[in-house]
Amino acid sequence: MISLASTILSTSDEEPAVEPITAVVSAAEAGGLFEWFWLLIAFPVFGMLVLLIGGRRTNAWGHLLGTAVVLVPFGIGVALLIDMMGRAEDQRSVVLHMWDWTIAGNFTADMALRLDPLSMVFVLLITGVGSLIHIYSIGYMSHDPDRRKFFGFLNLFIAAMLLLVLANNYLLLYVGWEGVGLASYLLVGFWQYKNSAAVAAKKAFVMNRVGDVGLSLGIMLMFVTFGSVAFEEVFAAAGEADGTVVTLIGLALLLAATGKSAQYPLQAWLLDAMEGPTPVSALIHAATMVTAGVYLIVRSNALFDLAPIALNVVLVVGVVTMVAGAVIGCANDDLKKSLAGSTMSQIGYMFTAAGLGPAGYVFAIFHLLMHGMFKADLFLSAGSVMHNMNDQLNMRRFGALRTVMIVTTGTFFAGFLGITGVPPFDSFFSKDDIIKSALSQNWLAGIATIFAAGLTAFYMTRQLSMTFFGKKRWTQDVKPKESPPVMTVPMIFLSAGALFGGLTMVYLFNLQEWLTPITGFTPGELPIPDWAVEVITIATLAIGVTLAWRQYATRDVPETPPVNVTPLTVAARKSLYADAINEGLFMRPGQHLTRFLVWFDNRGVDGIVRGTASGVSGLSNRLKLLQNGYARSYALTMVVGVLVIAAIFIVSRWV
Amino acid sequence: MIEFPEIQWLQLAPVIIVLIAGSIGVLVESFAPRTARRPIQLWLTFGALIASFAFIVIVAGSFELVVGGSMAVDGPGLFLQGTIVLVALLSAFLMMEKNLDVAGDAFAPRASAMPGSEDERQFTALRYLQTEIWPLFLISVGGMMLFVAANDLLLLFIALEMLSLPLYILAGMARRRRLLSQEAAMKYFLLGAFSSAFFLYGAALLYGFAGTITFGGIQEAITGQGSMTPLLIAGMGMLFVGLLFKVAAVPFHNWAPDVYQGSPTPITAFMAAGVKVAAFGAILRVTYVAIGGAAWDWRPVLWIIAGLTFFVGAIVGLAQTDLKRMLAYSSIAHAGFLLLGVTALSTEGLAATMFYLLTYGLSTVGAFGLLTLVRTETGEATSLDSWRGLGRTNPWVAAAFALFLFSFAGIPLTAGFIGKFAVFSAAAASGAGWLVVLAVIASAIAAFFYLRVVVVMYFSEPTGSGPKVVVPSWSTKMAVGGGVAVTLVLGIFPQPVLDLAQQASIFVQ
């Protein structure tokens, strides 16, 4: 049924760079394993179908199947990576054409998948971190009666995200994009009996819709401008297109990306999305969803390179979110929300890097990969804490948990090392690259990245000390103990990633070289020596750590938040008034508009409709009287009909 | 001396098989023992229909006049004959059902017994089953098949009577509510005879005009003479009366609701689908082959009749509370849409109309088949109220009925949408855009009463002690399932059949 004709795309990458490098089609057969990479998506889809259609019958083994259908693709992904590494650099992009998908008229989009070094990285991140989160969920959700359904949704999430990163055209990407949105809605609202969860799910969904409008506008613009939505064709044609249109497309894609990746101005859903079960938070924050926006921008680098205005807007969005997210993270007493602020901030780093153009795309993906590991680790550790503290999240009621949860403390600490950028752990490499790249392109952005690094150190130290150090401030009813191995083992794996991922990527794998054919790379020139930047950064980190340690580990933490604080703290506690702004600017005017529309619909539209309906039914009842049951009057009607026909003939003759 | 025309047996086989089987059926009624009759008749009927369909497939692609030019074997004829045979097959499945009514099948045990008489009670108690319906049915099917192939006025008239007379009788044979059934038969017969008179008179006038009864000859006369004589115009007008009566076009439609309601439901299904296919086949052939040259004269007539038909069908349908009557008005509205396709007078219009007939015919049989399932002690419960909450109590029945209704309403992903779309676009291309706009408005009005049934089925509480859905035997399931399959498949994947209709859309002259 599916005709599997594969084509290899060759990429020419030798030019050192100002011009973006775009793929050029050359047909060649992709043999062996590469014919089968559609299985990456097929497995989780299969799992989802079995779990959701099979219903209660699959309760007993559903979670195992759900985990297996993500583990197997991870295995396939590793095999594909090895195969791909063995290939010449220009043989690494493979397109798998499955079938033609004609939507309407000449608007076609091939059902085609694409595996290249960029999507490869994502495949491994999604399936790898995804597998660990699935395993962890077996334990975390063990008491939930709907665990099977939960795994079904998780599989949907993974499948949609894989489709998103493997699509070979924007339309198919859009399908995955929407699938991710749907899955996140289902998972954030998984405990929909909790009002807050239902509201949070709705909020996430609505804000993502706003972003999705951007994506659909962008795709429409592409089709109108280039006559195609396939990656290569769009990128190849972008050079000749009108610059304004390309800028508009770039801005539309950016709007989409801010929605999915929780960047300003569509960031507000992320904090509320913490209402979902913690594995979901980990999945949304680390492996899937929020990384989609970064992927979209980096994938579309050929377009953004031609649209410097759009690229600058990306930079601004990134810098603003990077700092604002960190500020929110510093003041929130809710452990998960503080981590959510941190996610915003870290994704902001990636946007900043992407906004730097060819000098930063690679580092955006590098940091994304690192973030995937340390953030998943942090979230799962936070989930482990929460699991043993009766689902409480207020850090003011934690403290001294290191005494009872030694593994969790260790894994959280690993995540801490990974995120803050202490040498030689994950962020030390990825964040430093971003800082240097930013300093080389735009000193303001560079300073902001250093400042945000200091804030990161502050809020992470604050979390660490309020949760695991200091004195016990537990509520009466909790008896914390260590989580079961099914939860701690994935956490340990992720800790390893958080500690050694950076080293691996720089010294063993060389991610930068790996990605350059796809994203292009132009090294920037630093105004000051490398070592100076590193010294400044580490000094900033030290300041952040010291301030937080003094405040939250050595002094007593009050069980209720202090009242007499600076206006900045007040603002940060309220997430920088994001909700107030949204409500004032959009929700209330929107409500007035809908109220007016409802009024207009009732009076105006419905008035006409009802009037017509009652008119027609009146006519209907009158005409019904002609149907009186007497054959004689029916015959009479026929005679009238004959006369009518005659009349028409005569009239049409002589008119 | 009369010259005996050459007979092309192979090309005639589809029709002949059905007619011979019908004649044998009559003999079976006379000579076979009572208990043996039903099995023999069933074998005869189904055997004949299947064989006939097989021969249609065999002779497909033929393009010639046979029997001295009085009958055509060509694409449209064979396509519509095939449609008629399929409709007849599904209807026969409904007719043979005997699990639904506690007393037997849908037909009176002896038509001759007075309603309510002692005789009738005895026949019912003895569980007699009527078997004369089968030869009548076959002869009617044969008449329909001739009707769409007739290429001269005389054969056209004979076929008209052949298909109609058995139906008049069948309409009066309902087991339940026999008086209503007999009244329906009587009305149908009287008005049918009335319309036949017009038809015959029209045929005579056309002969007077052209000096020949063959369609080709009439066409030649029209193109040859140049000027339109009153004979031609009066002849065409009266011929139309007869044909439009059969398709229940306004204002010749009054019989339809009464007859549809009174007849045994399997026969209603057969009538609503088969007669419509046959009569439209005849209208298409007459308009394209015989009087196409006078299109400027008759087109306005059909436009206005079409407009009247779909508006009256849609609007009066709104006020119906009985599902059988509602479907009758729905079929009137559909006749209007089909007439729109006729007026296109192009190959696209022809192909579209034929496709529409196929989909409409098969889903109509299915829809009426579902009507036989919801019953009380005393027979079918066809009032809208009886179907309350069916979506909850009998999801399959409700879903199938909803599908048919969606198709009738022309909602995408059903065959009805494709048919309507094809017909409307052909009509618009032929310059009747304004009428298409009106037709779309009428469809919107009609959609209201279709969807109302869906609302009643799915959004009202079931009545606790109301009518029940009786589980039918395999034969009704076949009929309904066939309708569902066609409605779905042709809605999602119509291209092969559209192509087939397109290939078949040339008349032999």
C-alpha cells in the first residue's frame, strides 16, 4: 500500500558561510535501515491505538506496552545514528516518500519523512528522555486508576512530536504540531476533576491556538509565495522571493514558536501547565513541546537568514524571556513553578542563540539537548519529592530532605550542576557557547546571557537549599521516604546525562560539526579573550550561588512568604503580572466582543433565521392542505399542471 | 407483409431473462404446490436478477439499436439497467423478510380476502405467505429495464404500463393497515391511468408531427423542419406529463406521499428507488435523443418544474411527522434536483444524473429498509416520536439511518454529497446558475427535516414503553448493509463509479 521510494538528498556544505546552506536534491536509493525509519512514528502510534481503543482490557499490561513502544524506537534511533555516522557527510539526509497527499486542486503535500542530522538529534532526545519518563511514570502513576489511559496519551505525545521533527514539509510538521498541542491538552488536564487542571489545560490549549494561527498563516504565505510547502523547495525558492514576504513568514513562524515554546508574549500557559502529573511536566519541558519552537526556527534557518528583522525579533523575544523567566524562577515558592520559570528562561537562551543567526543555531540545539537531560532530571527529582510529600510543592514546607531522600538529593544536585553551568558539566559547555556567541554578535544580548546565568545560579541554589538543606519545615502529616527504584533509576540515568552530556557532545561526538551541514555555522569574533569570558561567567555564578545560599540555607526560611519585600519580588511572585496583562488586554475586551457577538447573533442572525424558519414552516403547513387525500383533487392539480406547462411553452415561445 | 426484425439475443438477454423468469413465476403460481412456491419463486427471482446483472456486465460497451431500432443498447441504458437490477436485488431482500412481523412477511396472505374478514383471519392463522408478489415484481423490473432502453414511443408506452401495472397491485397488498394500502393502490392506479392518457395523447401528437415513432426520426423531423409546430409542442408537453408523473415532479406529485405511506414498505422502497431510476432514464433518453433539437422550448419548462419540485418537496417535507411521508417528500425534492441534471443536456449532466440515481436509489432502499425495523404490535411505527432516543437504545439502526439522512441532505463524505455536487456543477455549467442557487437553498431547507430526525434520535430521551426495534434476518441486513456500503464508499471514493458513468454517458441515436 505504501510505496516506499526513498531519495537521498545531498547537501553541499563546504562554503564557509555567509550564505545559508540549502539542500540540493539528488536522487539515490536509501538502502537498509533507512527504509524503515517510519517505524519510529509507527510504534508509538500503535501503542496509543491499542491502549486507547483496547480500553480497560489492556489495563493490566498497558503501561508496559506503552513503555516498550517508546523504548524500541529509541533502539532504532541509536541504530540509525550509528548508520548515519558511518555515512559521508553529504549522504546523511534521507527522505522517505510514502504517498502523495493531495489536499485540494494543485495544493499537494507529499506524505514524506525526512531524517537528517538535525532530526536525528531530536529523535534520540525524544525517544531517549521519553523512555526514561515512561519508565518513571510506571511508578509515579501506579496508584492512578487511569494509568493505562495516561500511557496512551504519552504515546500520542511522543508520536506527534516525532512526526513534527521527521516531517519533510511544513504541512506535515503542522499535523505533528497540532498533535503535540492535543496531547498536551489531554495530559495537562489529565486530572480534569481538579478545576485548576481543567483550567490550566484550557489555557495551554487556547494560548497555543494563538501561536498555531501564526504557523498556519506562515504555511499559507509559503504556498502562495513559493507554490510549495516542502522544506527544500521553500528554502531553495526563498532567495528569489520578496524580502518583506520572507520577513512576514519568519514572523509568523516566530509567533508559532513562541506559543509552543512558552516565550513572551505567549508564555503564561507554562506555569499553569504544572497542574498535570509531574512526568508530563518533564515531558513537556524536556523532551517535547517546548523544544518544538526552537526546532521550527532552526529548521527554517534558510528563511530566517534572509529575514534579518525576523531574526532580530527572535533575539529580543529570547533575551526578554530568558531574563523574565529567571526572575520568576527566583521568587516562586512552588518547586515546580520555579522550575517552569527556569524552563522559560532556558528556552529563552535557545531563542537568543537562534536569534544570533548562523553563529548561534548550533548552540541553540546544543543547549536544547543539554536542557532536555538536566531539566528532565530536575523535574523527575521534583516529582519524586512531591510523590513523597503528599503532592505538596511549597518549598517553604520542605527543607532537610537530604536526610531521608538521598538518591533524589543526589539526582537533583546533578541537575543543579547541569543547569547552572559549573565546569565541566552540561551547561558549562552549551551556555558558555551561547554567551560567547552572543557577546560576539551583540554585546547587550551577551551581557543579558551572563546576567541570566547568575540568576539561574541564584534560583537553583534557592531551590536546592530550601528543599534539601536547612531545617525541617514539614507539615504534620508527611512521612517522606525514598522513591522506588522504578522511579529513581531513570533519575540516575538522567543525572548521568546532566553531568556528562556536555563533555560527550564536545569531546566525543562533536555536535557542532554534526549539525553544521544543516544549520550552517559562522564562528563569531570575541571582543575579549575566551578565558576572560569564562572567568566573568563563573564569577557571576559564584555570586548567585553565594547570595542564595546565605539567604536560604544558612538563615531560617519563614513558613509563610514575607510581606515587606521589594516591588520586584512582588512582581516576580505574580509571574510579572502576565495573567493580569493577558486578562486586561485580551480576555476582557474579548469577553465584551463575544458578548456583543452573542447579542448580535441572538437578535440579528437568529432573528433572520427564526423569521425565515417560521415563514417556511407556515408555508409548509399551508401547502400541506393541498395534500387532502382525495384522488379527484390530485387529478385537478395535474390538470392545473398541464395548463402550467402549456403556459410556459407559450410564454417562452413569444417572449 | 410484416417484416420480422432481427433479434439480437445477447444484447436483449438482461431484459429477457427477467421477463421470462416473471412468466415462469406466473406458471409456478398455477401449477406448483403451495408450500413449494415460495422457495421456487425466491430462486427464480434472485437467479434472474443475478443472471441479468451478469449479462449487463457482459454486454457492457455495446452501442447499437436493436429489434429494428425500437430499443437501444448503449452506455446510459446499461448503466441504468444495472442500477435497476441492484435496486431490485436490495428490494427483494426486503420483500423476503419474514422475521419482523409476528404473522409473517409484509404482505397480505391473500389479497382477495376482505380486510378484517373471517377469511383473512384464517389465512393469517395458517401463516399463508403471498407468493404472487414475486412474478409481479419481476415483470415490473423487466418493464423498468425496458423503459430506460426504449427507443420509440410505442415501446416506451408499453414499458411504462409494464412497470406500472404490477406496482398498482403490489401497492395494495400490505398486511397491516390494509384499507390504507388499498386506497393507495386505487389512487395510484387512477392517477397513473390519467397520466398515461396524457402520455399516449402526447405520443400520438408527436407521431402526427414527425410521421414516425422512433426517437431518431423525431429528432430528424425537428432539425429538418426548422419551425416548431403546435403539434410538436403539445406532443412534448403531454409526453412530459406522463413521465413527470412517474418521477413525482410537482405538480404531478400528489400521489406519492399517499402511495408511499400506504404501500407495504419493501414495495415503497422499490417504488421510490426503481421507478425513479427508470423514469429518469426514460426522460433522459427522450430529452437527449428525441427532442434535444427543441431544447430551447422544453428547457424552461423543466427548469420551472424542477424549481417547483425541489421547493415543494423541501418545504412540505418540513411539516411531516411521519417518516414514510417525510421520505416521500424527500424523494420529491430529489426528483427536482435530478431534473436539474436533466436540463444540463451535456455528457457531464448525463453522467452526474446517472451517478445521482445510483446513489439515491440504493440509499433509499436502505432507508426504507430501516423503517421496517421499528415496530409496535400492530406494525411499523413510522411516526417521528417512535424514533426518540434510538441513538441510545439501538445505536446501529440510528447510525445507519443518520448516514442515509446525511446522504439525502448532501453532507460531505456521503454519496449524496458527491451526486448533488456533480449534478449542480453540470447544471451551473449549462447556464442554469440561478436555478442551482435556488436548489442549494432548497437543499438547506430539506436538510432541516433530515437533521431533525437525527436530533430526535440522538438528543431526546428514549420513550420507555414505546415501539421496539425488532431484530431482522440476514436479508434485511443485506439490504441495509448494501445501502450503507454504497453510501459510504461512493461518498469517500467515488471516482471509479464517476468514471464509469462518464464513460457510459453517450446515447446511441
